[in-house]
Amino acid sequence: MRSRTGTSVLSLAGGAALVAAACIAGVPTASPPGAALPAVHPAVSDYLQINSSTTPPTEAQCNSVGRRCFTPQSTRAAYNVGPLYAAGHDGTGITIAIVDSYGSDTMAHDLHVYNQAFNLPSMCGEEAVTCTPGMPTFSVLHLQGSPATKAPPAKSKGTGQKDKAAWALEVALDVETAHSIAPGANILLVATPTAETLGVNGLPQMMAAEQYVVDHHLAQVISQSFATTEEAFGSAQSLLNLRHAFISAAQNGVTVLGSSGDGGTANPGKAPVGGPHAGAPFPFPTVEWPASDPLVTGVGGTYLCTDPTATAARVVDSAEPPTACQTHPGQAEVGWIASGGGFSHVFARPDYQSALPAGSTAIGSMRGVPDIALQASAATGALVYLSLPPDGLSGLICGNAPCSTGWYDIGGTSLSCPQWAGLVAIAAQINGGGLGPINPALYKLGASSATYGNDFYDVTTGNNGADPSVPGFPATTGWDPVTGLGTPNAAALLPDLVAAVRAG
């Protein structure tokens, strides 16, 4: 199928969709026939390698390929995070568990390059860093084995990263951007040895790993940048059997977040399973789990139409690419066309969604998705540094050639979710400990006219009809099935969130 941006969306073996974009020298194109593609379903919608340097690209380089690229500093400015840092709130003492398949052998190195490039605090566990008391830690937890993700020798017949490279990209995105928002928080990368391929494979291992994290009190926040169509499961019960970790998290004061998906309302079934919808979108609006779970905070996405060079304030920029920003003059954010959202076919509407901001899209008898949002379109994406093998065996293709080590502009609700996890870590620090499920508090703040306009940026334009054959939803005033309650005015929202959680 084709995305609205004109880039080719390639159907992967797991039934997922991932955009294989060209390197900076060319226009985004599909990978050549027969190119090896990873059988995975991380919520990365699009990646574009901008350069092969350790120095981040300039904004002019990003503009030249139709994008604007955000740094940690400009993203923080867009969501008013600065006053929290000034007050000493940066996530210190809190741990974010990031759950991904495989992990990445180069993450400690890539994190060091990223932190040096953007002058971010170093982490104990990062390459070339001497640990000191009080320094935040980066660590990796392999509970079920640790298969190598490095490429084999050039003359060997090993598979290298051909089924793992998209997850290495996902890991870099998750770790780097979570740290960029909560630079004082610890990050625990929880890696599992099986790719999540739309429900049948991978998810049991991921949920078991999360159960371990909760049972052993290893984190106060869990970030999940993966998503599976509810209908991809063999039955609703097979989905419900996997939510044990979320129940335990709620009982132990752990907040769980999940990407709402990158297909808008059009989501596929699992390709290896037979049936009329195998590997293709269901012909009706669907949502993805875990974001659809009432115990999970579902994170949708926007085009962030602010100045990517502004580091002190939220400054609207309707002049630079992409087209979505240029055609919505004056809008700081526009609902992303591929933001997963709609209404669950498994979970009834939770009580906390009974009261919504004035003017909201109505939520009927079933759970509405997402709950909140943040930047997600790769056209207004974040810069991420990634190392790849020099022999081209990574399996990631940029245009007609293998991708290489360097800086990438990346988007997807895989971007919005770990950044929101960073915000929750800051709120947990303010609280003095884990917040547990935050949805009831978010909707309580949203239902009050006194706090909603102050705490959230309401996104009222855009639509998530990514596939013309499946109806999408419009972004509206208040809650909507594209951006949820909207995006955070962090300096105002996080203290109010803590107060609302404490008030019950």
C-alpha cells in the first residue's frame, strides 16, 4: 500500500508495515525487490539516514529532504519541560524500563555519541564513561538469553542482523529519546530474544519480562514501543491471557505506556496466519494492543509544527517542511495521519473515560484510544544515532543501498511513547515514587475546564485515515481518536498529575 507521504510502505513478514526510506542523496523509495527485511513489528513508521557522521546534521540538511529534525533541546522547548529542570526535576531516582526485542550490541556506544553531540548528562553504563555516585545508570536485562546482534564475519553464512536491525533502530530511538526527556532517570533496557510478530510470537516473552520487572521492583515506568492489532490474536481470550503484567504493575505502583501504532485506523492481521485479512489491513477501523488496554496509557502522535531550532519556547513554524505544517498555518501541532486510534473491540469503556473535555469526540461503550500524544511523524521527527555493521549485513536498506552508521531522522509512536515515559519519570520523581496507572488522573484533569486548557495542548486538526480504504477519525476539540486528550504542557501538567494521583 502507499502512505500519504508518497513513500512506499513495505509489508513485512510479520504483517507489520515499515517505511524503507532513501538516504539523503535521494528521494525516499522502496527497497529493491528481494531486499532482506526484518520480520518485526516495532512502532517505527519511517526512518531516513541523514548523514554518516558523528556530528548531527544541520536543519538545512533535514529541510533539503522535506523534513524538520528535532533535537532534545527543541523538543523540550516545544513541550515546556525547561521549568521542571530548573526546579530540579529531571527523573532522578526513577527507573524507566524499555522493552524491546533483541536489544542492541552498540547501544552503550551509540548513547555516548548521542549524549556528547547534544551535551546531555552521561550515564553509568555508557561507553567511555567513569561512573560516579549519583549518576543515572544505563543497563540491559536479558532474561531469556542474548542472541548476538552483531553481524558475522563477511565470509560466513550467518544471518547477521537481517531479522534484528529494525529492533536495533528501535532500541536506539527508545533509549536516546527517553534519556533526552528525563536525563536524570535510570534506563533499564529489557531485551527479549524473539521478535514480536503480531501476537503469536514474541509477546509472551515480552509480558513475562515485564512481569519480572514488576515482581522484582526494577522500574517505576515501563515503555512499550510495539503494537499488535486486537484482531491479530486468535481470540480475545488469548489477548487477555497476556495482560497479567499490567495487572501486577497497577498493584505495584508502576506506570505502563504503549505506542498506539502507526497505521492510523488500518491495521493488519498476522501474515503467516490464513484468512482473508492475513498481512493486509482489516477493512474496518481497528486499534492495537497494548495501547488499547485500560491499564496502559496509549500514546498517539502529531506533526510537531514548531521551530526545530527554538530552544527556549514553543514557537510555531508554518514555513518549513513538511506539507502538513505548511497547510495548517498557525497550528503548533497537527494530528498525525498514521497515529493509531479508534475504539477497542475487546475492552469496554473504562470509568475514567466517562467524563471528557467539552467538545470531545464521544466515546461510546468501548475503550477509546489513545489517551495522550506527542510528536510522532518522521517528517517532524527526532534525531537518533545508530551504529550498523560496515559490511552491509544489517538488513536495513536506505534507498538502493544498505544503511550505515550515522544520524537518522525517525518517527512513529515509537518516538512519542518513550518521550512520554520520560515525562512520567519526572512526575514520579516529584511524587517521590511510582504513580501507578495515570489514566484516571489524566482524564480527571481533562474533564476540568480549569486544568485542561492549562495542562494540555489541544490538537484540533488532522485525521488518522492513513489508508483511504478504511475510514479514519478527525482530530477535534478535547479528546479525539487521533491525539487523545492532546499533548503536554509539561511544566503545568506534571505537578497537577501528581496532585490528581495523590487525590485518588
